Amino acid sequence: MASQSLYRKYRPQFFRELKGQHHISSALRNALLEERIGHAYLFSGPRGTGKTTTARILAKALNCLDLGADGEPCGACVNCEGVAAGNFADLMELDAASNNKVEHARDLVGAVHGGLSANGKRKVYVIDEVHMLTNAASNALLKTLEEPPDHVVFILATTDPNKVLPTIRSRTQHLEFTLLSNDELREHLTDIAGREGVEVDADALEAVVRQGAGSARDAMSKLDIAIAVGTEGDNHHLDSASVLAAFGGTGFERRVAVLQAVGEDDAAGALLAVTDALIGGTDPRTFAEELLSTARDAFMLAAGGGRIPHDGPAAEAEQLLAFTKAAGLARCTRAIETLGEAIADMRGQGAPDPRLVLEVAVVRLARRDSHGDIDGLAERIAQLEAKVAQLSEGGATPRAAIATGVAGAPALERPSKPLASTAPTQTPATSTTDESSTPGAGSSSRPALGAFRREPTAPPKLTAVPKAPIREVAPNDPTPDETQSKSLASVDLDDVVVAWSATLAGLNSATRAMVQQAQPIALVEDTVSFGVPRDQFTAVRARFKNNADEIREELARHLGTRVRFKLEEHDFPGRVTISNGSSDAMHDSGGYDIAPPEDLPDLVDLDELVNAHDAPLRDTASLLMSELGAQVVEEKPRSQ
């Protein structure tokens, strides 16, 4: 006698035996007990979640001659046995995938009005894959589905409810089946293996659960295959090696070894881990898909902040968190994108060797210099920000923070209030600098890497430089020019960038909204050049004129010294002037060409500006004509 597959052998016969569908079984049992049975049901959900099985249990309960007090069929009467054996006359099952024409629907409608069998109580029609019906067949069924005879119940099952005609969906009670969680599948498979007398290792069981992907039927089919491959004769023990050999998969340790090498920028180690995983004959596509799934698990753990549980063991979760901590969320996101692209390339027509595609993808992940300009800079910035945060938490104050709020990053949110400094306050005249804080010693006067960043990958962490009060000039004090030259010796562009971020936070909202479009791009001697987008230059310049004293005093308060301002039109990202007082310097920033501009645009010396609150007002018409070249035909007053 041929053996029976596990999913048929252990098919649920009662509502209580359904796995992972408690909401469905409860709703149906309550309807049976309260005699509120609908005339039509629509069961939808992924494959292998119990839609057809539930339909048969419902048919059994509707015709049971001794229904239990809990709404469960007795399973012993002639009707229950007939449904279980598949020969009950009042249960008709139709596969709409192969019987989807209009004549099939008409035959079904014609049979609906027939009578019941001798012991029957309800005639039940189960139409599987109902979304496969043609429009003509669906319309032929529609009227009968809406008003069937009192003794008829329709149960429609589908994996794609959106393809079912809305007119049919509106005439049914829609119950949605869900995939099982890994814990539910693990418990179910352990029970099945125990009934079969097979001992399964934890790693082997985990591999079968992952293969099931939430489907109870698929998981039991995979367990059937694993038992057939891994057990022989008196050997009733199933280990992970047998399971991986049966499915051609790889263990978690091999997958996480690749990710750890990627997080450590070890391209050779990542390639070696891939080779170890594939040397046993594992298909590169399968390994890439498993690697993508593992990277996704790591991403969910890190991005979810620990609130999204991991389906695997706790030891796996710890290793994945270690990877995300070393690599960062940006690298983890890039891993998902790169592996997804590699899998798509493997499946394409005329694709090269799948193993080569996978190896190239892994090397791209492990080598930062192989990334695109923006993406590579974003990852470098994220790691530098993490290091700055660690220094701050440890009590050390870096000389200048990684400034991600500079030119070219309009999506960055400005801080709502000035950031407090963690270093002691010193006056400009008595402040001392160490070697790391002097220009040219490990830190050049150049824009921060964030200047070329399109979108921040993590919230910016800015560390403000020490705020020094502006001293009053006494008769015996050095002249203002001497004091300024001494304090400027310890200031570079990074300090200006950080002070400018704090300055913006101290301005009123109207001023901040306009002048934040200006960003420091160069420091030449005692003059800071602010770059302004060309299309906003006129408006920003006007705001600077009106609030010149306020902006100058606020920046001096945060920077600890006074500087001169210049405004110039600038395209972000692009060519940026970088100078340190005497000569221009070239600095490579992620592949962008940075050189002094050949033609300086209209410059504005803010030291010559004064507040212009008393400036004459210009009417709207003249402003439109002067600024936009428009011709005003008619001006209507603004409605109140």
C-alpha cells in the first residue's frame, strides 16, 4: 500500500486542530452555535494555510447529526464520516482553475435547486481558486450566489481575492487566512515528527521551518522530504546536515559569516565565506536568497529597536545585532538592495555565471571604495557620526563635529535649540589649542563630507564648539584686529559650520527659514564665504541685509570670535573654494572635483550692512516687475 503524505495524513478534521487560524475557527463555531450561518463565504489567504480544509470542516459541522456544545462536529456520525471519506453526496467541490467556463457555472447553478440526500441537512458548494473564473462564468453565478435556496451554502476559496469580482465579494462573508509564525510551525512540526517517531535536531527543525515560509502544508511537505532523505532503517534521527543536503540550503553560521566579513570591510573573508557555503554544491541563487533573508532579519532587528521579535533562536538574534552594530544601518540597507539586484540579475535571460554575480555583489558590499559616490559618502558619514557619539558618551569632546547640516543637504532638519558644549568655556584671548585643533594638523579648512550628501542615513549628531564670551576692549588690551587674529588661528571651516548650525537655532523662525539656505563653503583669512543657491540668492541677501547685526552677533557668540561675511551664488554639490589664508588647496571629496571658482558672482560684504527696518516699502506690483520681469495687468486686494 502506498504511503500517505504527511499533510494528508495529518489534515485537521476539527476546528480545534486548525493551526494559526484561531480567529477563523472561533468565528465559524460561534456562527454554528447561534445559528447565524451565512449563505456564502469567501476564504482567502496564502497557499497551504487551511482554506479548503476549513471549508470541509464547516461542511461537516453543517451536516453533523450530533453537533457538539462547542460547535465542533462529532466526527462519528454517518455524515461526518462521509465528508471525511470524500463521498458525501451533499458536498460538491469545484476546481475553478480547470472548470472556469460559463457552461460550468451554468451546470452548477442548475444543480443548486436539487434536493438533499436522505441524511443531508445542508448542500455545500466549495469552489476552489474562484478568482480563475471568467467574467462570464462569474456573472452567471452571481444571481444564485446572492439568493441561493435556504438549504445551500457557498464557500469560495482563493489565494488572490483582489481578482474576484467586487460584486461577488460584496455578497459573501470574507474571512482572511494568515501565514503561520515560525513558532507555530515549529510547534506543529515537532508534534508531527513525534507522531512519526522521528527525533529532529533543533537546527534541522529550524531549516525545515524556514523552508515552509509560513505555510503549514509546505512545511509538512518539506518535513516529509527531510525524513525520507535523513532517516534510513533503524536511524530515526534527523540532523541539520541531512536537511541541508535535502534542500540544498546553507546553515545560519555560513550566512552570518558572510555578513560579518562585510561589516568588517573584509572582502577576502567574505569571498572565502561564500566559497565555503557553495563548495558543497549549494545553488548560488538559493544561497543569495537565504543571504538576503538573513540581511533582512538583521535590518528588522536594528531598525525596529528591539520591538520586532526575531523568529529564530536568541543566539541568532545576538549575532545579527552584532553585525548591524559593526556595519551600521546604512550598510545593512545597502546589503539588502545589492543582494536583491544580484538575485534579479541571476534570473534574467542571458545572465552570466550566477556564482560570479553573487561574488561581485559581496565584494561591492565589503569594499567601500567600490560604492557609488553618494552612497559611499553616506556610509562613511554614518560611521564617523557613530564614532563622534561614542567619544561624546565617553567624556571626550571632539574638536569639531561631523557636520551633516552643510550645503547640499536641504532635507536635514535644523536643531530646535542651541546644543550645549561639553568642554569648559575659554575666552579667545586666553584659549589654548592642542596640535589636533590647529589648522593643518590632521584637520584642514575644508567643507565636511556631509556637504555632498543627498539624504542623511541617520539623525545628525552635532557637537557644538566651546562658546566664548566676546570681551570688551579695554585701553590696555590688544587692538581689535590683534584679538581677532589670535582667535582666528584656532578656527577652521568645520568650526564655522558647527557654529552656524547653532546660530540658526538662535534666530527667530522667519529669519531662520530664509538664511538657512546659506551655508559656509570657504574660510579665507578672516572672511567666511556663504554659498547660496542661485534661485534664492536675491531673497537670502535681502534677509541678511535686514538682520545683519542680529546674525553677526549670534554667530560671534557661538564661534567665540568675529568674522567677516561674504555671500555668493553657489550650486550644490559643485566646485567649492577651499583656502587657509594664503593659498588655495584642492581636496578630493568622494570623487567631486573641487577647485576655486573662476568667476566670482556678486559678493556682499556684510560688515558694511546695517539693519534696514526703516527701508521704504515696495508695493507688490513693482516688486514683481523688478524681480521677475513680470507685467502686472490688474492687482486685486487680498481677501480678508
